[in-house]
Amino acid sequence: MKKNDYIQNLLEGRKFSIENAVVSAYAPSNIALCKYWGKRDIELNLPMTSSLSVSLAEMGTTTVLKVNDEQQDTIIYNGQQLDVSSEFTKRVIQFLDLFRQQQEIYFEMNTQNTLPQSAGFASSASGYAALMQAIDLLCDWHLSDKQLSLLARLGSGSASRSLWHGFVEWHQGVRDDGMDSYAEPLDDTWPEFCMGLILVCDQQKPISSRKAMQVTQATSPDYKTWPKQVACDLKKIKKAITFKDFTLLGETAEQNATTMHALMRDAKPAIIYSIPETLKMMDKVWELRKKGVEVYFTQDAGPNLKLIFRKQSLEKLQNIFPGMMVVEPFSEFITHE
Ligand code: PMV
């Protein structure tokens, strides 16, 4: 299996042996400003394009990992033990299998999200990044952040970006063995930069991002134009970050997200994550912009929106979107960590 060779290669002779009884790791969630949507290799989770995200500071996942007394893995998510047959559990166990390699060692994984569970924002990105760090601690491997990013990517593509705070770029890479497809943080900070999480629905997605990505790539007639657009958007967003050009950043990120959703809508069968409430919120954002409040949105594989704005607009936006959760990715708490 390609995945096993890949892991062996990355571990550079390190063995899977438990060195610490119990470990804990934290990873922030991240929201892409320039999205990852489509793979060039499904087994190694290699993307068609590079992507760029911003991490959500103290909103993320803490995972406590320890060896289980029982002869099976126990997965606890926000205080609740999950059924072994759930999709979430199956994926986590498959990920753990990659590392324990036939050894009869089982884990208790206790995961706590700081994003409210009902909020529908829970992302696999922070989950797999935290789990990968926990495995590294448990075995005393001392892997580099780059190696952790290369491994977390196997759990979920976007997890490769959740090992750092701030802006993070995931390089698509060109190699077939996947060794050059990892993320790196940008040096830039932007203290005024804010994100607002708007909950319009807390139901489970009708279709997973994994499946939706595959269907879009295989059936959406204009998918072929996506890599070119992403390359162009990525350049603009990096330029916007360097020169603190908020308009360029917001316009490009919003356009990038709406294009991704347009490609999904044209897939067969059509994939539509937005619900009427999502469109109402988009309208509000556009109305606000017309009135001079500079705010943009981005949307992932779900109906909820993430607003992009600067601190100077915070009060106005909190009045208009009372339930909005606000994240300051470059707050003191983060930069002085
Ligand atoms: O990493 P995945 O497989 O959950 O896919 C993430 C897809 C998007 O969130 C829509 C885009 C992105 O780059 O995070």
C-alpha cells in the first residue's frame, strides 16, 4: 500500500512504541481563504492546487490520547463516547491503524472542540492535526512541523494547515510520492483581521466534503478551469496579505468560495450546501458593503458563512449578526504564545 510506504519513509526508522502514558495536544481550526477542492491522488490526499487559510486561534481541538485497557479503540467526542460503527469513528480508527501497524495496542482518544458542538463548524482539520501531534508525543518521535503536516494530511487534507496559527499555505507539490505536499506558515500578521462565524444550520452535511470533492472533479464541466483560478487567487491573496490590501483579500476570497460552490452546483448530481438562510446572509453582506461596511464572506462544505472583516467594523457587525462568534486570529493571546 502506497500509504504505508509513505509513512515509513517519513518516520525515518522511528518505531511505534509507547513512551508516554497519556498525552494532550491542541490544534486550531482553519478556514481557507483560497480553497482546496479536488485531489490529484486520493490515497495520499494530494491536492489539485495549493491553498491558503487562516487559523482560528483558540477555536480548535484538544485531544487527549492514552493506551486503552480494552481490546478496542474508544473514541470520546465532546464528552460522549461514540459508537464504533459511526463514520467519524471508522475514519479515526483507520488513521490510528496507519501508525500501530498490526500491533495489538488500542487507544482511548478523548477529543474536545472549543467550537460549540452544535455550531456545525466542527472541522476535521483541527481534529487530525491534534491527533497527529498526540501520536508524535505518545511515541516521543519529535517529528518536525513539516513532517506532522505531511502526516496529518492523510487524515484530512485541510489538517495539513492546522499545525500553526495565523496565515498558512499548503503547497500542492508535484511529486508522485507526496513528499512535497505540506503546509507552511506565512510570517505576516494582521492584528485588525477578524473572522465571524455565522451559524445558519447545525444539521449534519447532506454529503461529505470528501464525496462532494470527488463528484465535482469528475462531473462539473468547468472544473478544468479551477486550478488556473486558484493559482491566480492565491497570488492575489498573498499580495493582499503582504500589502495589507483588505479589499483585494476580501474580494478574492469571496469570489474563490462562490466559484467553488458554482462548480458544485454544476456537478451531476448537483451539490448545493446553501439553504435559504445562507443566501439571506449573503444578501446582508452585500447590502452592508453597498453602505460602506467592508465585510466579505467565505463558505465551505456546509450552509454556514464565515465573515471576513477588520476590527473597526466589529461593533456594527455584532449588531447586525447578534449570534456571530468572533475570532481574532492575530490577537495578543496568539502572537505571544
Ligand atoms: O480537508 P477536507 O477533506 O475536510 O476538505 C476541506 C474542504 C474545504 O473546507 C471546503 C476547503 C478547504 O480548503 O478547507
